[in-house]
Amino acid sequence: MKHLLEIHILQNFAPSNLNRDDTGSPKDAIFGGYRRGRISSQCLKRAAREYVRDHPNGLPQEALALRTKRLVQALVDQLEARGRGKEEARQKVEQALGGMGLRVDAEGKTQYLLFLGRQEVARIADLIDQHWDGLVAPQAEEEGGKKKTKDAKKAAREAVPDEIKKALGSVLDGGKALDVALFGRMLADLPEKNQDAACQVAHALSTHAVEREFDFYTAVDDLKPDDNAGADMIGTVEFNSACFYRYVALDLEKLRANLQNDTELMLRGLEAFLRAIVKAKPSGKQNSFAAHNDPEYVLFTVRQEADPRNLANAFEKPVRPNREKSLTEASVERLEARWQKLSAAYGQDGAAWVLNLTDAQSQIGTPVGSLDELVQSAMKAVRANLGLEV
């Protein structure tokens, strides 16, 4: 990575179940021989995407993406808004998608989730509208009063003219969608349209060992007779409480390339993302636990010609609480000590800024007093490193 921006976060969550496995238990992992709390990278990326969508910070909605199986319905809605008939639009949409190599099932959904920029979706609708008369689905033969639907769809895909196929094939270029540019995508049927991610997000791990806990709950029927005692529903839910270490590495040049070298969009998108990755929180079981805890420690670094540097090994030996220091304070000291050791051994320091709300005294980076100051400091360094006007 020629131009690298890294994010290190320590975030202490109150009792919660933010990210569950298939049994409903909080996700975990064995690290350093001890069970740790874990929040998956997919969960963290989803939360960041939703935060940017809800807090765009000046970023236009068309610069974001959709992850959906319901592409057919989205395109039909756009075509209906242009005065096209619903059923005819659906036939032409399915035919056009078939011509692109994207299969649609009997329920009108794609066979897997597609990650598409909103601009890509809009351009597909534009092309279908533009080539409306050229997308003529062949009539299905009748058999016993029923149409041979499967054969008709296959014939419709094969009937797409080559020039329309070529035009549709040129649409999938990422659409200058920030989240596609950041997190990449894989299209199983169209591997040439895959996009490598500019951003790598580690699974969050607790800096200490955790134990699973159980909440036994009951619910009572409000309309039950007074002489009928006892609960009407009982159950348990698992939870834990943990101080998580989170790490993100972002290739700035790759981000700009993924956004088709649109530097202004890259800078606006990066600023929105930096705020989101700090402020966004997973939504799992929040109605039951309300674990809305902002990070206590955030370190941004901007480095050139450097290798990514995950500091998780600072916590290979679990942090333990004591009367003098909280888990978060002890975790800050561990993290900064690891940073200093790696810096002495391998160099590649670059610039760093730290927002530290704990009582531990930071020994690295330039201290800042707010998230705004942290983001603006990093953005100034990004502009300088990329040779842009500061």
C-alpha cells in the first residue's frame, strides 16, 4: 500500500449481544488460548454502511450501493415511474438481466445478493428503456393451458441482441459507489465485474477473556385473571460485556481508483466513512441492552510506503482489570506499548492523531479533543500525501 490510512479503536460495550451466531449466542473466538468476545467484520461494515446512508455528511445517495436479490423489482419500479407497464417491464427486465448473465428465479429474484451502485441500477433501467423495442421476449408455447415458463425465460435470454448485451455489459463498473469501492464485491456469474476492496476490516476482538452470561426472562399476559399466577413465557438470552480492539486498513490510492479517479468524491466519501467507522454500532439486541457506547480511544495514522500494522497481538495475553486501572485504560497502555515496539523494530511510522477519553496518558500521536478534529487532521494529511491542495 503506497498511501495507507489505518484506524485503531478501543471500544468498551456494556452488557450486550451485538453480533450473534447461528444459535443466538454472542460471537466469540479463541485468541492467545483464551475465549474472546468477537464482532465480525461483516457486521462492522454493515453498520458503517448504514451510518453513512443515514448520516451522509454531504455525500449524495447516488454515491452509495444496494445489496439485494430484488433487482428485478427495483428496475420495474424505475420503469413504471417512466410510464412503462408493470408486466411488460418485468419481462423486459428479466430478459435484459439474462442477457447480462444474471439469472433470475421463479420468484423474480436473483440467485444471490448483488452489490450494485445506485448509478449502475439507474443505468440498467436507462438502457432497458432506451432499447425497449429491441427487447422482445418470444412467445411461450402453450401446453395443457400452461406456459412453458422455464423455456420461455431461456429463449428470452438468448434473444437479447448482441449490441444490447454489449451495452448492458458496460454498465457494471462500480457506479462510483463508495461502499463498493471500500469493501469490494464478487459477482459469481460475472467474475470480470468483481472489484477488489480498498478497505480491510478486522474482526473486533475483546482485549480480555470473556465468559458467556445468561439472562433468564419472563413475560406476563396483561389480561390474565388475577387468580392465575405465574409467567406466560420464559426464556434465556446470552450476552457478554467486552472492551473490543478494532482495526481498519485503507489503501487510499485503491479507493480513488475504485471511484474512477474522482478525487473529490474520494475525499468526501473518505470523510463520511471515517466518521461512520467510529460512530456506527451494531444493532443486534439493542432494544434489549441499549449498548450505545462510543469508543474511548481512537488512533488514526496516515503513512506512505508502509505495511499495514494490526496491533491485536498487544492483547495475546489477556488484559486483566484491577483496582487502579480499568480494562480500557490497561488496554490503551498495552496497545501503545505494542505500537512503540513495532515502530522501533520496523519503522514506517508516518503521522498519527489520537482521541483518548480514558485516564491513561497517551505516549504516541498528536492528541486531539474531538472526533471533528481527529477527522480533519487525518484528511489534511491525506490531501498532502496524495499531492492535493491543502
